[in-house]
Amino acid sequence: MSIPSSSTLRTLKVAELRSLCSSALTPVPSNLNKLRKADLIELLEADSTEAATQSTYEYDEDEVDPYADVRERLEALAKYSAANPPPEHHITLFAAFTTYLGYAVLICVGHLRDFFGLTLSIGSRYVPATPRTGVAPLLKSWDNFYNRRLYHRIQDCFNRPVGGGEGAKCRMKVMERVSYDGNKTMIVANRAADTDKPTQFVDGQYNETDEDGDVVRRCLNLGSYNYLGFADDWNDTCEKDVLSVLDRAPVSCSSPRVEVGTHELHRELEVLVARFLGKDDALVLNMGFNTNATTIPALVSKGDLIISDQLNHTSIVSGARASGAAVRVFKHNDHNDLDKVLREAIVMGMPRTRRPWNKIVVMVEGIYSMEGEYCNLKNIVKVCKQFGVYLYLDEAHSIGAMGPTGRGCCEYCGVDTKDVDVLMGTFTKSFGGMGGYIAASQDVVDYLRTKCAGSIFHNSLSPIVCQQIITAFKVIMGEDGTKFGRNKLRALRDNSNYMRMRLTDMGLHVLGNYDSPIMPVLLYNPTKIAAFSRECFKRGLAVVVVGFPAVPILMSRARFCVSAGHTREDLDDALVKIEEVADLCCLRYAKSTFGM
């Protein structure tokens, strides 16, 4: 038998490599011994992951691939994105100038109006309210000014109430609102009640009136975290199991977990989460935000050090601040900078005393929700192992939405969950429920049950919601006896990659990676926040826009979230409308300095 070279060995398929290594009749090749054990393990894992990915995402002979005409390009783009960092989009000089100018004009005009309003004693809601004598101001002056002069101008683009679903996938009815005081207060438009007032909304083909006379607009949902579409096909996937629990479980336990708030469904869910993630045990809590905000202070305290990615979610920031631990920040997704920060922290120790830190915890996210970018997890794990520090991974957006079987960032990046000390996630995105979980070793979970504020003080998760999440897990894992879960994961990936490809082809600045269901599109200028949102809404698209202070002042954006429930026809129709709005708002910055 001829012995392949070392370079050839690295290209062998896993079956061929295993056959070569396990053959009792063939001596182990000398050049195979030159490969480190880690190289072999990485080679086997990479090939196994690729095989699992192909088997999960391929279509059966009796199934129709809706993206057959662009399949080759989609797969090439996804493969390239997985091996390379996402492209960096630099704001053009023109966009930066006009963005600063826009904010400057709004702020200057706002202060000018406040000055004349106070000087001339003109009664106006825009004039800052002065507190009663002896009472401190309730709001900071800048917060008050920002709300009155900037936020209220575009308040109609946020907090839009939903009037219900349309009965079709990813369709929703958004209630039209009007304001008669300059957007300070918004009220639902009612044709019967507002006959003597001018119509402020744009009537058209997407409008209708509900049974109460309220005006609603039929929209395609491109903004919510309904990644696997359980909110759309709930009647087919979850209804039977969830409604049956109402006969044997309360809607709420009305008590914390450590008192009388633990139901058998809580433990069933925790065991299922631990099994799904390959961890010893799990703890489920009733709110995703509070999972981070209450768990982190229980894990770290004064004398400990948190090293956090600079773009981590505010729930991690809140938990870190409440913990009393010292906090250092490393550049977003940069494992080399993490290495540098860790070296400095370990060498220098605590400030003043220079004593070593009690423990160091690195905190990252699976998918960064404002960037659409997934974590450089494999390299970050290597750095954490090298320095012997703990790793805390927030998988709020990645669990259920990433990986061939929906097991999140660890599966997608080829990292063993045992290499991540604490796994955190939420049930509000991919599972159509609410709440969050912590999955870790048995000792860590047992400790958190009695020390985490979310467990000992907060009301426990509703047993009905527990059943919803359990059923969703079983669908994803294929334990319901159907292919719903596999089809959902495949549809989410295909829809996400197709949407990202088409938005990029338009010449928009699109952030993030392929295979991520979140697609932020940079708007930059503050005036384009409202313009983009209103023009999309006018065309029957429900989108999310984000501005300062949620993102840096120059980085205002629209954020599209794609679902497994979308069809290609939905996305094609939406993309035609988005292209119209992109032309109106001059957003093609990848093709022109001026966005035209």
C-alpha cells in the first residue's frame, strides 16, 4: 500500500483517514506521526462538521430547492464568509460630514427654540420643565433635551403597536398612529373618531379597518426575532402540546424557584437544555435580559476581573456593573487584542496592590445583535485555554439559529461546549417563548440556584411557556417524528444568505457574516432613520431602525431579521421595495461616495 504525503493526508476525507489509521494490516505511516494529535482532531472535527452541514442543508429528491438558480453562489459566499472576517465598511467623508451636520442643526435649533421659549415665556411642551422649589430635576438636562428635540421628531418610527397576525407566515397588522401635538403623544388612528381631523397617515393598498374602526397596515415582518418561525406555524407545531398543559399546570407559579415556584416542567426543560448543549445541568429563568443581569453578579464580585468584548449587549454591561468586579474591554472579536489584555491583566494584577485577580472571566456573544456578526469563538477559546481563564458565552441570538442542528455558535465554529465554562441563551428568539437559561457544570448550576437573584427573588418561568420551549426543542431535534426542525434550520440559512447577497448587490453597506439571520444596513445620517422607516412602512414592510445612543453616533442603521417562515417570493417582493427606498434615501454607499 502506498503511503500518502503529509500534505495529502490533510486533504483526505474523514472516512479515508480513519481507515488509514485503524487498519490492522497496515503499519502507521511515519509521516502520519509527524502530524500533531491536535491537527488530527481538528481535521476529523472539521470534516465531520462539513459532512453534517451538507446532510442537514441538502434537499431530498422529492423536495424543491427554491434557491436552485443561485445555490452555487450562496454556498460559495457562505464558505468564504466562514473562513474570513466580515468586510469593513468605512463611512465616506460626505456621509460623515452630513451626519455631523444633521445632528448639529438639530441640537442648535433645539437650544435656540428653548432659549426663546424661556426668554419670551412662550408656553410650549418643548420648553424644559423646571422642577418645583426644593425638588431635584427628575431627568438629566441632556436626556430631557434629547427626548424633546430629537427623539420626539421621529417617535412614530418606534414602538409601533401590532394589531395581530394576518394568518399568513411572517405577516402582521401594524396599527396606524397619528399625533396632534407634534409627535409628543401618538394615538391609534380611528376612522370613526377622527372624521373631523386631517388624515396623517398614508392610505393605500396595505390599509384596512378592523372591527373597532382602527386603521391597520398589513406588513411583511422583517424586524422580529422569529428566527425559526414558531410564531407563524404555532398551530401546526406547538399548539396541541401547549394547550394540553393548561389542564394540569398553572399559568404562573407566582413564586420564585427557591420557594414554591419550581414545577416539574421547569426540571424537564432544564434537563433537555443540558442534553441539547452537552452540559451537566441548566438553570432556566423568566427573562432573557435578567439572565445576564442577575447571573453575572452571582459569578463574579470584587477582586475578580471581567474582560468583555467592546460590543457586548447591554444586559452583560448591566450585570458587569452590578457585580462590583473590575472590567476591561478588548477590541471587538479580536483574539490578538484579547491576548494582549489578558497578558497585561495577569502580569499587572489588581490596581495598587498588584495582587493576582481571584478569577478572570472573558465574556463574548455568539451573534452580536447590532452587527449581525458571529463570534470568533475558536480562536477566543484557544486564548482562554492558554491563560487558564473562564469563558462566558451569550448565545441569545445564536442558539437555535446557528449550526447544522441549531446548537449555536459552538456547533457552527466547531468548538466543544465543554471548552466554554458558562453557556447563556434565551428562549425569546428561536423558540417562540420567553426567558433564558444558564448551562454549565453541576457545581456552577447548583451554586447559581441559591445565589442568583433571578432564581431566588424573581417569579419563575410560566409552566405553559416551559412546554412551548420543550416542544420547540423537540421539533428542532427531530424528536417530534417530523422533518419540521431540519426544514426550519435549512430555510433560515437559505433565506438569510439570499437576503444578505441581494442587499449587498444593491450597493448597500451590510454588516455581518453569511449564515447570520441579522442584517444591519448602515444609514449613517439621522434624517435617513425616519425616512427609511416611513418609506418602508408605506410600502408594507415592518422594519427596525436604530440610532444614537443605541449605536455610535455615525452608525445609524436599519436592522433586518430574517425568518424560516419567509418564502423567496416574500423576500423578492421586499427587496424590490427596499431598492426603491434605497434610491430615495441615497444609501448605495458601496457604489458611490454620495450613496446614489
